[in-house]
Amino acid sequence: MLANLPMIGLAAGLAAALALPAGAANYEIAMVHNGSTGAKAFEPAFIQAKVGDTVTFLPVEKGFNAEIIPGMLPLGARGFRGEMNRPVTITLTHEGVWGVKSMPYYGMGMVALIQVGAPLNLEEAMSVPQPARAEARLEPLFAQVLQNYEAN
């Protein structure tokens, strides 16, 4: 029985590797108190990814979580809510725009935007009411989505 454990571990690892799309990338987003856009920020605040890629939100400092902004999720995609002070990894399963916030600092503008393939839900995402500072930080991120979309 014990002799089979290495083979079981190997089989489980192989199965996990095969479950990921070939060439899937993992992006890391740091959650920090002082970032390039000011206090309470995701670094980077914008990522352009593909279906099957993963994103890991890392609380570099204490006091953060990462969770989906209601209404800023592609149709059919599953939302998420990470625990405070804990990393959370999500798999990007659907094309569209994924809006992310850190709940404790959402009112201070702690938001991020992930574009996965074509921004199919862009209009809906842009129409979600935001706190003033979050809206101010999302504006240039939405501009990047539009610029990327027009370039392709």
C-alpha cells in the first residue's frame, strides 16, 4: 500500500497539470498600502489575460482582501470573495471584464480591472455605480480596455 503513494502523488500532479490549458499564465497582483496610483492599491491595477489564466491576489501588507465587484463579472462567470490577509487565486473562466475591489478600502478607490479576451460585458461593467475614488481609478483602466479592444 505505502509503495503506491509516490505513484498516486504523481498521478494526481499529472491530472492537475492536464486540467490547465496549455500555456496558461499566472499573474500576481499585490495589495499594498502605498502604490503607484496612491494609497490603498492593487499593483498592477490592470491585467490583460486569456481564458484559463489565473490571478493570485497577494496581501503584501495587512488589512486587505480581494473580491469581485457586483455587476462587474462576465455572464456565466463565478464571483469570489477572498479572506482578509490571505492570498486568493482565481481562474479566469470567461471572456469579459472582471472588476475587483478590496472591501475595506473600496471607498478609497482600491479597485483593479482584468480584461479576459474580448470585453463582452464592458458596457455593463462601466455602468455599475462606484464610490467617487473607485470611479476615478477605474476610468483609466476602462480606457486601457477600450484602447486594447480598438487595437485588435
